[in-house]
Amino acid sequence: MADRHNRDIDRPRAPLPEPLPVATVDAHAHMEIITDTAPDSQEVADVIEEARSVNVDRIVQVGYSAEQSRWCVAAAEKWNTSVLAAVALHPNEAPVVADLTADWAVIAELAEHPRVRAIGETGLDYFRTPPELRSRQQESFKWHIELAKKTKKALVIHDRDSHEDVLSVLLEVGAPEKTIFHCFSGDIEMAKLCIERGYILSFAGTLTFKNAPALREAVKIVPIDQLLVETDSPFLAPMPHRGASNTPAQIATIVRAMAVERESDVGELAFALSNNAERLFGSFAP
């Protein structure tokens, strides 16, 4: 994963959008990849301030490895009115780490921190993981599900080319009360199934891509209380800046695109998304 992340650091950033009329939350970001700096750096402060300038005033900083999950916790401690943390081993990390049990122990310890409000991103990714490593990936996913239930924290799922198995594992192990599909990538039929099971669907800049009509159909049917918005920055910058380095500020662009598809008022939608994030992750206040 490190090589893929490093390629995204040098891309020019998408320009700042117009501010939202109501403050809201980026439910999934990776600021350490945007900045390639320490969690208490001026560069991270600038990312947070740029987002705040367009009325995106809270960010969930999401983990994908033991070391980077420590970064997430440190960022949530430092920026303790703006940032909460999620911690986990990404599904592409889990099959290849040297000592999976040792890394699980790190994640379990970090999960007890009061500013860690979710276990994620975990899940399954069959795009990059070959078949011979998928059983270990599934084992790690199940472990993270149990940790989320034990700690009573939200579960943040990464699901790429693995819809059927992700849904099957959730049924087998039992989904946590708060189960979030990060960067939802299914079609309307999968969305209906997730809605029926009470899962939360989080939409990213992919919603705006020309090749994603299924996502635009799906976002129309999600009940407002099962909906989140995210950037997954620095990845997936929304149109018309696809290919640029994404930042939490681009939530303003995604919310506007979501409002168009749902025929909603932008301010009312931003307010509802903010409330959903705080219901799922808790207050950002120290």
C-alpha cells in the first residue's frame, strides 16, 4: 500500500470549492498521505483549516496499518475539536504483514483510546489480493468485526470487488450495531439489501464520475439517516478535478452533487449528514 500512497502525494490539489451553507463532516480521510508529515505539523493544520474555510469543520481520520493507526490517534489528540480517529489493518495489509497477531494487538490497544470512535478501514479487497491470500484477509475482517462489537464502536468497511463475501461474512459473524460501507461501490440492488439490514452507506467523489451511474441511482434511495459523505482523500477527487489530490475540503463538492441526485436542499443535506456522523462517531468536542 505504501507505494500506491506515495504516488498520490505529489499530485496537485483540487482547488477549493465554494463553502457549504451549513457545516458538515468528512467521514473518511487520510491526511497523513496528503501531507506526508507528522500529525502535529503545520501541513496538517493547513489541510484542516482549508476544509474549515468551506464549512467542512470535522474529519474522521481513518487507519489502515498499525503504524499509521498510531498516527491517526496522535492527530485526534492534537486536533481535538476537529478530528476523530478510526484504527485497523486495511484488507490489503492484513495478508502481508510480518506478524498479524502482533499488529492486531496494537489495533486492540489503540481501539481503547477515547478519541478512537471506529474500527476501520477493514473488510475485503479482491482487486489487489490474490486468491491464495484471501482466507487470511477474511480472518482479519472477522477479527475486526468482533473488536468493533467488543468496544461498541462503528465498523468501517472497505469493499472492493468482494460484495458477496463482505455481506456473507457480516451475516456469519454478526454485524455491529453501527456498520458503515466506506466509499460505497455497489449497485441499487446491493444498496437495497444494505438498507434493509440497517447498514450505513457512505458516498465519495466516485458519485460524480461519468462511469458511475449505478452510484447515482443508489444514492437516491438511501434513507437520510443511513447516509454519510466522505472524500477518502487524497484519493477519488470529485469531478471536474478527477486525478487531482483530494482533500477534506472537497466534501463541499460531493455534498452538492449528492443534493442534485436526491433533489435535496444543500444546507438541509449537509446538516443531516453532520448529525449522522456525530450519531455514529460521537461528539468531536474534547
